[in-house]
Amino acid sequence: MSWNLAPAVRRTGALLFDGGRGGYFALNPTATQTLEVLLTGGTCEQAAQELAAAYAVGTERALADVAALVADLTNRQLLRQAG
């Protein structure tokens, strides 16, 4: 499954700007890394594996964090499934 930012959303580094609603959303380093993996065609599982390796956490914990980020960004209508 691949992901895209919503049409009105623009990304500048660790910031997302929602041009449709005028809000800015700051991402922490792990969220930025996760979003980079997802927006370049990676899966949630791949993002979790990268986070687990980079931050010495279990893959299950990292996957739960990735899922929570994806849910938050999709609920805020910032991220959507491609296709």
C-alpha cells in the first residue's frame, strides 16, 4: 500500500501545511522518518523496521507507533492512501 499527502497539503522538512484549512503540523524526528518511508513507496512494516533499528525498540512497538501516526494523519485528512 502506498501513501500520498492530501492534495492541499504541502511538506517542508518536518512541517506539514494544510492549505485547505490553513494549519501547520510539526513532526518529530521519528514521524518525519516514517513519513519519508511512506511517501517514497515504503510500507508501514518497512518504516517500523527502520525505526526499530534506529532507536533500539522492538519492531512491534515501532509498528504500533507507525500505525498511530498513520491513523492520526489520515484522521486529520493530511495523508491518504494512493490509488
